[in-house]
Amino acid sequence: MLEDVYNISIKKCKDIFKLVHFNKSALKILVVNIKHLGDLIISTAPLNALRKKYPLAEISVLVREEFKDVFRYNPNINKVLTFNTSLKGKKNLKKLIDGIKLILKIRKERFDVFIALHPGDRIAFLAWFSGAKIRIAPRKQTFHFLYNCKVDIYEDTISYIDYYNKIISAFDVKDIHKETEFFISDEEEEWSKEFFIENQLNNFKIVCIHPGASESSKIWAAENFVNLIKLLTKKNDIKILLLSGPNDKKICEEILKEIKSDYLVYYESRSILKSAALLKKSFLLVTNDTSTRHLAVALKIPVIALLPEDNVKCWDFYSVQQKHFTFIGKRINDNGYKYLGFINVEDVYKKIEEIFCCD
């Protein structure tokens, strides 16, 4: 039923396209996604398809300021515009001025097509003021009337990669796929080589472990990571790279307190590009439901992902062919202590051994 409604909305969009004449060689497209890092990495798949459909177009993206590096070296993107989220929820003159500046910046670009990959009041007004002839977005939002091509697709009803693909496909994009991608420069490649030399990681199989997540109920307990690392460090050909993001210091400190080993190296990352460079040289990533797992898949690195069961429908869309292996747990609330439970350490370790044996 939902698919029938979606097909009808796409047909209506195509009827609108027939009324608008574009110079395809000078077509300017803006794709907006001001969600989080994982969402941006997922959106690289439909953006690749968009580029193939319109190879001569100038394709720009609007993303959060802190995530601009996601597309810095992506050959499908011509320009990265940024959105300042630090003023979110505030009512002051600076927020108003910044909002006006962003509207003027986007309007100055004279985009022909504005594609919003998710609902949002501010995004709807940006679309309207952009002056774009074609404005595409999901229909289910307050200011849907500011768009002239509305897609009947709903968040949290399908996987997010299908969700983004369906919105992009509204602009007559047929060659949709699910292969995400991420690009780094020679500079990051050289930096990672130096890091491996300095930390004596060469000549070992590197298992990268990122133990954090955005919510405590998505995090496997620190003691589980400790026990897994202890099993892995018994093997002489493996070293562990414990990767910490900006909000993962506490759990990493718990792990480091319990393990003193030359086979464990800790790195606190503040750069998505450097994290990607280290992952690219690793053999395997073990992580919770984080943006890091999306990054590893995009880099074609095997992943063992620990997911809560309620996230499976929307977020477990990678395949074994992509070397993505999932363990499903349950969110536990034990007197206010929230964590991801019901995933056995031995089972995860056995899967790692299987991956090593198949290499």
C-alpha cells in the first residue's frame, strides 16, 4: 500500500519536471541533510546515483558544520555548504543573522533543484527562499506546501538507506544502489602509515574496537569489551586499536584500567578523516550501533556490529556480502544503569575467528 502511494507521488513529480526546462550541462542541485554522521555516510549511495544520472551537474550538499569533512574528497560533490547547529533552540539576534546569511548564501547559488533528505521546518523555508524551480522532500512535515514535489515516504517505516534512495529517485534517478563510499586524501594516508610505525602496528592483524555510542542503552558493557580484548590479545598476530570519539572517553578509560598490554593501542580521535585512515588499515571493526560502523562499511572493512533489537528495521541494512555481521541485543535498564545486553562475548569472539579463517 505504501509503495503504491510512493509510486503515485513519483509520477506527480515527473509531471512537474515536464513543465520545467533545464540546461542539464549547467544544472545546479542542492541536497540537504543536516542529520548526524551516519546519515551522511549512508546518503553517499544515492548521491552516487544522482551523479551518474546528471554527470555534468553541479551538485552541492548542505550539512552540519562539524561534518563537512564527510564530503571533502568525494568526487560526486562539487561544493559543501555548512549549517551551524550551535544556535539550535536559542532565540537571539545572532541566530537570526546567521539564518539570514544562510538564506542569502543559498539564494546566491541559484540552485535549480533543492532536495531535502529529511523533514524540517527550517529546511522547508530554506527550500522556498532558495528560488529553486524544483523542491523535493518527504510529504509528512508541517510546511510541506513549500515544496512542489512531495514524496510519500515515511521515516522509521523502512531502512534509512532505502528512505534516502527513494527521495533521491524522485528526481528521475533510476540507478539506485546500496554501496556507500568514503574518500580520504594522501595526507591522511601518510599520517596513518606514520601512526602504525610509531605504535608498532605493522605486521599484525589490527582489530579496531570502538566501544562508545550516542546512547548508553546502545553500548555493550565495558566488561564485555574487556573480556573480548583479553581473548584477542592471547593471539600473537593480533593487536587491538581502541578508537575513541569525543564522547567515548569514560568507557575507554574503564577498558584501559583493566587491560595493560603492549597489544592494545589507544587513539582518541577528533577527526573523521583520521579515523577513516586508521580504519582503512585495520583488518576488522567491532562496534556498537555507531557512525563508525557505517564508515567502515563505506571503506570496505569487515564489521561486527552490536545492535539493539528495536534498531534492526531501520538500521540493519548491510549484507554479509559487504562483510557486515550483526549481533542483536536488548536495551537493558537496571535501576537507571542503561546498557546493551544479551550478546555473548564468546559468540562475538567465535565470529571474529571465523572472519580470520575466511581471509
